[in-house]
Amino acid sequence: MRTTTRIQTALVGAAVLAMGAAALPAVAQAGAAEPVGLGRYYSQHIDWHDCALGSDDATGRKLDAAGARCADLTVPLDYTDPGGRTITVAVSRLSATDPAHSVGPMLFNDGGPGGEGLDMPLRMGAVMGKVAGKYDLIGMDPRFVGRSTPLDCGWDIGSAIFSAGHDRAAFNRSVAIQRDLAERCRRTNGDVLPYVTTRNTARDMDVVRGALGAKRMSYLGYSYGSYLGEVYTQLFPGRTDRMVLDGVVHPDEYSQTLLAGAEPANERSLHAWAAWAADRNATYRLGDTSDAVLATVDRIQRAAAEKPLRIGDFRLDEHFVPVVFFGGLGSDLDDRRASLAAMVQVLARAADRDPGVRPGLEMAELLTFLTTEAGSQPASVQAAIICGDVATRRGIDSYWRAVQATRVDYPLAGPLANNISPCEFWGSPAEAPTVVDNDVPALLVNATGDPRTLYSGALRIRHQWSESRLITVPGAIQHGVYGEYGNACVDKRVNAYLATGRLPEHDLTCRK
């Protein structure tokens, strides 16, 4: 959720859940050697093959060039019916180059929910350096994501997370949109929606572990991936080796309004960005003081509420203008702030009704994802996972009250973080949420100013997992630190743990 190649993750901000561990009829108690009735999945032969699907498959060609291999594993759609319908989960493997000191497999998840992971062995291998040679690096597209068995609800937008708008009429439009999105998913994929869940992804992970012939598996998860890791440890205790969770949210904070509670952090990030842009007014012309830049932001939002902004072939209304800002507020790195400033320049011209304004390449990619059917597939999966995990009928007016209660103090983040979601119109989850009540020796990483997965959540997990250790980056506004922020201290400490398997004796602080 941290780069434009992971747009859907950045937009949602990677919240993390942990759900209750009620045993399923066809699954043995967690920790058993092999869940009952699933032997053919755990013992299946993995048919490794080239990764590239064609000459235009850039990701596949990069994997092939690095020596990686890919495969499709078969898993049950419904783990309570192992003999029933099956689906496939796409995985990649970059084999250990130091087999004499092999630790075993390490599986990655990049967050989302719904983020693709097939290329992560390449990205994370570069961050891990020589430590990577000790591991078989495993990328995985979770069920219904990327190259795994697909799910697409046929939406004409690419995000179910957007702002409520400036008044009740705009909010009512949000309600109608979310109701329609949910109905499209029921109509096109109703037979599989109950099984698009974090718990089932965790079960798929354990099938991958078993098929690889490993008794235990190391894991690195960012953002939502930290929640997925928490659920895995609860369902399959004792099966993780070295575990790193970066951008950690406590399970209690995972809900159908994932961003509720993060309004202050996002507004602080907005104000910090405004001060940065004001210092560079000669370049961006957005205002020579922080207040002046914020006034430009407000002017853009008011203009979009009056009439959608025309940006080339795109039309951007009051529901999605705040999403553009939100997507750029997850980091205080200069390149990400500059990227947001360039987009705001375009928005400001569009607010002035400049008919010649055009988006740059990065902005065009974002707007294509947000406002067209191009974003339907990843957005559909993201909503299906969240709603399949935690859909609750709250009542439409409850969202409006929350929007109004937060709007004055948090004019950008309040109406976005508290807006209604398609989960309000979803079916009831097939399983109860996982109660994570264990204690796991993991390495946790979080920046204090993370506007997506709040530092308070990392502290709560650290308190619950007494055997874990926490690396804190104070003062940083950053979602996803290890290998993402350029912090040599964090990268060194995480790599030392991955190399030795020994957690630090105490919690650590790594300065910006």
C-alpha cells in the first residue's frame, strides 16, 4: 500500500484484523500435523514452470530473468468441503542460493487487502541482500487476486472507499453507489463471496507450506499483511519461524470502515505536506504559507462539489478528489510529497475550469484506476475480503452521523474515513472473526506518524505478544518502513533478525 504499483493498497491504508478461531468441521484443531480431509492438497506435486505468460508480461519476465519459478497450487474453495469445488493460488519461488545455511521458505504479503505478491521475492530479496540467500523466497497472489482464480464484480470504479461529500445529498449518492457495488458482487460472484476471506487465505498459506514440504515457514507481512499473519499464527500455532510485521494494526481496529480512527493522523500528514509545499511555492505555486496551501486544497474540494473537475478525459467529483489527496499522504519522503504536489497543481487548474488541463502519467494511472472499470478487479477483491470478514448491518444513518461528527475537525479525512461501505449491503460473514489471543515471538516495525496503521495499534500488539519486539521510527510519517523508507537502521536490524533468528533483547528506536 505504499507505491503506485500498489494503488488499491495505498488508497485503503492497510488496516489489519484478527478473527476468532472457531474450528471448522472438516479441519482439525490448529497445530495438528495435517488438517483432516485435506491431505491431497498438502501433498500435491508442485509443477514449477516459467513465470512469464507472454512477451508483454514484464513481471513474469523479471522473475524468469532472476531465476524464479512459478506454479499454481490447488486449494478448496470451501475448507469445510474439501471434496468440493477447487480454485488455484498462484505462487512464485526464488530458491535459496546458500542451501548449506538454509532456513526454509519465507512467504510475503504486501497488504491491501487484495495486493498482489508474485513479484515480492524480487523486491524483498533486494532489501534482504545476502540474507536472502538463506531462504526460498515465496511470492503469493492470495485467492482471487492477480494470477490466482479471479474475481471481478464488474464495477465501473476502482475503489469502494471514497468520501461522503459535502452534504446529505452527496452522502445519499454514496449510499446508492455502495448498494449498487454490493448488488453487482452478489449477482456476478454470489457463489464464492462467502469464501473470499482472510481466514481462508491463511489456510491457503498453510497448504503452500505443506506442499513445499516445510514444517515451519517464515513470514513478512506489510499492513493488512500483518493482520493476515496474526490470523495465520492463531489458526496454525507453531508453524511460523521468523516473522516480521511492518505497519501493524491491532485486530480490534479492523472493521468495514477501515480508516475510522485515523482521521487525526491523516490531517496531521496533510498539514505537514502543506508546510512542505509552501516551502517550495516557487516550484508548485500552491501557496506561500501552510494556510495558503490548505486554502487551495479547500478550494479544490469546493469546486468539485459544485461540478466535477475535468482533467483530460477524466471527470473527478467530490467523492474521489479526497482520495487523490489521501493516496499521497502515506509518506513524508520528498518524492511522494512531490508527486502529490504535482497532482494538486493539476487539480487546482481543473478547479479554475482550465479546459486544457491534462494529468501526468502517474496521475492518469491513478484516475484510470479510480474512475473506470480498469480498477474493478482489485477493488472487487478488496471489498469482498473486508466484507467477507466483518460485514455488519449498522444502519445507513450511523455513517452519516459519524461523518458529521468528524467533519469539522477533520474536513478531508472525516467524510472519507467514516463513509458508508458496500459491507452495509453484504451478506453475513460465513465465519466469526478470529480472536487472536496468542503470544508470538515476532519483530514488529512501525513509524509513530503512520497515517494508515496507527502506532497505537503496534503498541497494543507488542503488549499482547510479550515475546515480540518493536522497532519504532519516531516522528516519521510513513506507512511501511522496512525496505520502503530508506532507514538504514531499520533495514539492518530486520536483516540481522532474519539472518540469525534472534530477536533484539529490547525494543529498539531507529531515528529518521
